Amino acid sequence: MALTQLLSTDRIALDLKGRSKEDVLAEMVAMLDDAGKLEDPEAFLDAVLAREATGSTGLEQGIAMPHARSQSVREPALAFAIAREGIEFGALDGKPSQLFLMIAEPADADSQHLDVLAAASCHLIDPAFRERLMLAKSETEILQLFAEAEGIELPQLEVQAEAHLVAVTSCPAGIAHTYMAAERLQQAARELHLDLLVETHGSAGVRGALSVDDIHRADAVLLAVDRNIGLQRFAGKPLLQVPVTDAIRHPKRLLLRALRQPALGAPGTGEVVGPATSSEIDHWGFYRHLMTGVSSMLPFVVGGGILITLSLLFGIDAADPASPDFNPLAKLLLQLGGPMGAFGLMVPVLAAFIGRSIADRPGLMPAMVGGYIAAQAGAGFLGGMVAGLIGGYGVLLLQRLCRVLPDSLDAIRTILIYPVLGLLLCGSLMLWLVEPMSTLNAHLVDWLNGLNIGNRIVLGGLLAGLMAVDMGGPVNKAAYTFGIAAIEAGNYFPQAAVMAGGMVPPLGLGLATLLFPAVFTKLERQSGRACLIMGASFITEGAIPYAVADPLRVIPACILGSMLAGCLSMLFQCQLLAPHGGVFVIPLVRNWPGYILAIAAGALLTASLVVLLKRFFRPRLKRRPAGG
């Protein structure tokens, strides 16, 4: 059997991350497991290690061929990887190994691996062939080199030579994940020699908008989105839709999967195309809708918070005309940023964009009015979220009830029915609910203001630790939303802990790549400085590539470092009115020297723990369920 019949691009690695024999074997087993070739990756890894215990499979000239036969193998498969700096593998010539070919065989198979070993040896002993493998710039190029050596022509789809794809990326907040996913997809496309155009839907609007001609000539469409993206313009194209984080974690795999999707719709029919798109219009995705509202409200909170803080720099009472410290500029800043300005619009804007996310444009007005009612009655952030949900789902209900009306009344529905009935429904319910929500909001404010220093430290550690759990995912956003709610309630301690916890993971990992470069791959070391910049800018997502590559060691280190920073922030009684900005707003933090110390301590702890775990702890592989 030819090598290329057992090998594919998803089981080829151009730069192994492991720095020991055990790490390399575990990494290659994980490649086979991710490709669905193994029932039990741990059992197969044990079989490979048992084979190595009888004698190293490291050959001469930098070649190693680890292999094993096991009941945990579903079907014969190969994995190929390169460690450019070389790994001590116990080779026959005593030199480090750079080229690794792992062979996995089922327990009941014949001695097929001997034929594979013989065929691979014939190719790999050629110095020119080895040099071409080391110079290869993509997984597809390596597969093509093996095919040429065997005199085999690969199918066009496998080579991906002339494929054209279009992609759309969008996350709920429209900030970091959107652009990180686009960058990862473009990088993967270059390595696979694919033509890719990416359209991003971020907080700054749509960038790189796809034209009708771009979509028409595309061979496939990939939607890495957590927002409602219209599908009509992609009808008739093979389409794959996934969460935006999948594009950050597995960009190459998704691009190849997209090319294999069938075209289920026909142009002009408006059908939902692609097997992964059936849930694309998910009106019950509370998290996505809430985060859309929060991201839309964020400029009001950031702008208003910074202006209020600048006003307070003139003095606590500098905006009061009756105070001897009165300053006209302080009054202007407070008016623009405070309840008469940006802060006064926070809750209505939050509600409005939650409603729009649920029911599109018709849901915006009823939800905004409900949010205004909540703000006027003191229901706060909670009232705004409830108003947005009521306004959006209320209009959604009206839209479904109005389906029985003839198409000739479409204009009446949009101009008259939805605004009037939506406002009546949302406004009435909010007037009824606003009193209990105001009471609940008052209790929350009293609770926050009544926390003693010990409880504050515990709360700060918890919130900061949550920021590092999924680094921009639902848990992270929940902690961030709590911090913003506390700002709206007039308590500025929690948000300081939240921002410190969000800055620590990328800062700690970037610091670790500078202080301990030997434990990181070349690509990770090159990304370290960018990670530091993202951490300084309070973009926790900068740590995601490191967490994806090594979650069991990176994520715990990040959580503990963030928790330390959050605890110290509370201990030093740091307060922050601006919910974003990173180092750029640290001068506005109350007790900013203590705040810098808290963040630095958390980053140092994360860096130290990451290095210690990478050197002394080798995590076990996850088990894949049978048939999965």
C-alpha cells in the first residue's frame, strides 16, 4: 500500500512543539486521534511507548519511525512530523532526530507496517528528498513530495491547487476573536496554497466586504460566526458554518472540510445551504444576543468612564458650581460622560441592540424604550438586559403571528404593526417589572458596597480567574459583564480586578517566551512580542493560540496568575471607571502603582507556572468515545 493512501494533510506537522521523546510521541498520537483514527489514544500511546522500551525506533540521518499495533487503532494510518531543531530520540547514530513517521496499525492487521517501513526508508535515505521535506512550507507540499517519490498523482481536491474560498468571521463582541479568526484562516490558506478572501463583521463594521463576483467564483464558503449572518447571498455554494473559535483553533481543518461540503441550495432559492447551517438563525442564543448588546454599549461605557475619571482628577467636587474647587472643564467632562451624557445612554443602548440582535431592526425601538424605562426607574444593567430580551422576543412573536397575513400587507407590518404592538408589549411589561428589578438592583449595589476587604479579595480573585478560563468565551464575557454592571451601579472595584485578570494571560505567556525561550516552539517565540502588546491592550484572546496548543498546562497557569492579580487589585483597593483600555487607562486607576504591581505579579506567576508545567508535567491525552 502506498504511503499517500495512509497519510493526509491533517496528519502532517511542520514544526513539532514537543522538546522530548515522550512529548513528540504524544503530539503525533494526538494528530491521529484528531483525525479519528484511534478509539483510545491513551492506549495507543502506551503501546508506542512499550515498543520504544524494547529498542528505540530512531534510525540514522535524523529519521525516526515510531510504530505500534493496537486494538485502539480503527484503521491503518500514518502521521508525519518535523522537529527542525532536532529531538534526542535514541537514534542509532546518536544524533538528534528531525523527521518522524508514525505508523498505526489495528491489532488484527497483517504485517503491513513492514512494507510501509521499507517504502519510507527507500525515500528518506535520499539526502535530496530529506532536504526537500525540511524546506517544505505547507502540509500539502509534503504530501505532494511523498506522492512524487512514489510516482502517484494526488486527486485535485487533496492538492488544493486552484481552490478559491470565501469566509466570514464574526464574534459577539466584534473585537478580538473576529480578527484573530480571519488572520488564522488567511495564514492557513497560504500554507495550503488556497485563494481565500475573508470578510470580517466587527465592532467597527464590515471590512473586506465580499462582492457578488467574489462569491460567484468561490468553490466553497466558510462562516466562522457567532452572529446572525444572512445566507441568501451564498445560496448554491458548498457552505460550512462553525463557531468563530473553531477557526482560531483548527483553521486548516476547516478550510479542507469546507471544500468537501455539498452544495445543497440553488441560486435564488433562498434555501439554507450546508449541513452545519440549520441552526444559523438561532433566536434563543441568549449569550450571543446579550454580548451583542454589551459590545454595542461598550463605547458609551469606555468614553463616559474616561471622561468621568478625567473630571475627578480636578477634584471630587470640581464639577459642582457651589464648590470652591469648581472647574468649568471638570463640569463639562462630567456632563458629557455622566448620567446626562454617555453613562445615561448605557442601559437604553444595551437593551436596543439586544432587541435588534434577536428580531433585527423591528426589535430595536421597543427594546430601547424598555431600556430607557429601566434606566429612569433605577433598574440598572439588569433592567436593560431584561428590556432587550422582552423587546426582541416580543417582536419575534409578533412576526410569527403575522405570518398568516397576506404579502400585500408587508409594508403595514413593518411600519405600523411591529412598532405599535411591540412598544405596547415591551413598555407594559417593563412598567410592571421595573419595581422588583429596581429593588433587586438596589440590593446588588448595597451588597457590593457592603463587602469587607476579605470578601472583596475573594470576589476579585474569582472574577479575575474567570477572565482566564476561556479567554474571550462565555465565561470570560460573563465576568466582564459583571464588572460593567458594577460600574453602572457605582462600584468601581470589580472592574479593576476584571481588567487585571484579563491582561495577565497574554502578558504572562509573552513574558515566558522572552525569559524561557527553550520551552516554546519557534512560532510561539515569534508570537511572544505580539502577545505582550495584546496583553497590554487588555485583549485576553492573545493567549488563545498558546492555550489551544497546550491547554492542560497553559490554562491553569493563566487562571492562577489572573486570580493573584485580581486579589491584589482588591487588596490595594484599586478602582477603575473605564472598562477597557489596558495600559492606556492605568494612569486613571485609583492607586495605579498598586495596580501595576498586581498585574506584574500575576504575569510573573503565569510565566513561571507555564515553564514549570511544560518542563515537569506531561498531560495525558483525552479519550475519544467509541465511534466518535
